[in-house]
Amino acid sequence: MANYLLVHGAWGGAWYWRPVQHALIRAGHNAHAVTLTGLGERAHLLSPAITLGTHIADVRQALAAEELSDCILVVHSYAGMLGTAVADREPPGTLRHLVYVDAVVPKPGESWSGTHASGTRRERLHAAEISPTHSFPAPDPGVFGLSAADHAWVARRQVPHPGHTYLEPLEFDPRRVARVPRTFIDCTQPKLATIDVIRQRVRDPAFWDGAWLPGSRIVEMATGHDPMISETEAMTRLLLELA
């Protein structure tokens, strides 16, 4: 029996992982999904006080509260920032594997916004500046390759994302993170533009001064940015392989 902790990306909540979470539990594993502060069913807590550090603490507290060790930590999109931080800060033995699902893989000292196009940054920062909760709204789920019922499900559940998480840099030791085996799931049809730089990085032998490629692998999925929704069975099979 394996322990899974599933972490959603921007604008989401634990609900994002529900189909996969239930499938992992049916397969006989422990599977917990986190909702980050200010999002999902915790949207009533949205405020300018929320930072990247708040969300890192959310994930670390979930590990502690659920008494998870030898854990498969699965992080989607923005939550790649959080998974990287957790792998850096948790003691050896806490994580068995770190799965980046079409997720941000930062350089030390880089923010989530660091690889985004200037127009994307300007739009999100302006939205946060004029928002009383210092947040920016979700895009249409069509950009994630979702349609029909999946599109409607995500569209009605997304909420604004805390803006201070966007510019805050993350300091970490890449070699410490690289002690944890890693999988990057590259979602290719359609490709989300904000992940383009990351796709190149995880194939670069020089990334993290050479620390990334050893102990890591890339798995391509011919689906959009949200494979836990658009390809639930395939996503579940990939995670079960790590059990």
C-alpha cells in the first residue's frame, strides 16, 4: 500500500484530483488531496496575506497531519513550486517520488512568474493590483484542452488565485531536491504555453547544474494540461506504477 498526496494548481482545489484520488483508493492505497489556502472550499480565506510560503506550509502540514512517510507527492502546474520546496525542506524518507504534472520546475531564486511571457505577467499583476483580495482570475478552461462536461465542471469551480504567490522567489538546493526520484509528465495536446520553458528545461543536461536529469524521467501524455480530468484512467495508471 502506497501513500499519495495530490496537490492542485492555480485556481483549483482538492476537487481537481477527485476522480484520480478515488481510483487510487479503490486500488487499495492511501490517497489524500490538499486544498491550498484561499482556494477551493477554502476560498473564503482568500486575502492579501497569502504567500507562496503559506501554500508550502499547507502541503507540509498535510504530510504531517496525515502522518505520511515514503510518500508519492503529485503536484500539478503552479504546485510544482510547492513540490520543489517540500522536497528541499522535508527530511529524507518523507518522499518516495515527486511527480510534476505539467508543472513548474523552477531554478533557485526564481518565482512562478519567472518563465511567463511579459504580457501574461502584466495581465495577472494588474488584476491582482486592482483586486481587494490581491488575486487574479482563472482563464477559460479551454486553454487546458477541456471541452463539454469537463470544461463546464472546471469553469464553475475555479476561483481567483492569491496574487502574492506569483512573484515570490523560491530558494532551494537543487541537489537536495534531486535526492528524490522525479517524474515530469509532459502534456502535449494541446501544449500550455506557460509550461513551454519548463519542457525544455527538464530535457537539458545542464539544468540545476546537472542535478536534474539523473534520477528523473519524462513521460509524455497526448492530452491537455489537466490529465487528471481529461485522461483520468491513464493518469491513474501512471501513478499506480510508482506504488
